[in-house]
Amino acid sequence: MNTSVSRIVVIGLLFLFTFVFGIGLSNSGKPYNSALFNIHKLIALGVVIFTAVTVYHLRGDVEIRTLVLGAIAITGLLFLALFVSGALLSIGKPDHAAILLIHRIAPLLAVIATALTLYLLASSKT
């Protein structure tokens, strides 16, 4: 297994762990379990950092086209939406239902956007 493939597998596993701990956190009710909450946040941060580093290394080998740049931007915006909605959910101040909907839909979109970005970068390698 080459480095790119192993990095993509690790990203997939980190996404899976983030989902598992997020579902566990959601099912634990409010106030949130501190241990689950912190594990969920740290794994999510790890996904973002590891994905960004992987995209950075993969993009070094390819000529960035508009489609790839757009996929990278959309992926970044989805990760940002996840962090903002997660933070707002944790304080529980604004319209909880709308933010919860965003926090439930954005992870699926982030997985799809990340997979598309990594695929476009990996398939464009010279």
C-alpha cells in the first residue's frame, strides 16, 4: 500500500471514529459527557489536520485545475461549517433545530467532498 492510499485509509477511519463518538455524544443527552465531547472534538480536529496535510502533499504533484480547487474550497467550507455548528450546539444558544440539521447533514457532505477532492488529486498525479 503506497503512502497516498494509506493516508486516505487513515482519513476514512478518522471520519468513522468522529461519527461514532458524535453519535454517542448525541445519544448521551445534555449536558454533554465531557469525555465523549472532548474525544469527538479532538478526533474531528485530527481529521481536518490530517486531511489538510494529505491534500497539501498530493497537490504538490499535480497541476491544480479549477475543479480540484473548487473541491478543496468546498471541503474546507464544509469542515468550517462543522466546527461552527458544533461549537454553537455545545453552547446551545441560537436556533438549536437549524444548527442541529446543519451538523447532521454537513458530515455526509464533508465525506463526499473529501473523497472527491482526494480522488481528483490522486487521479491527477503525474
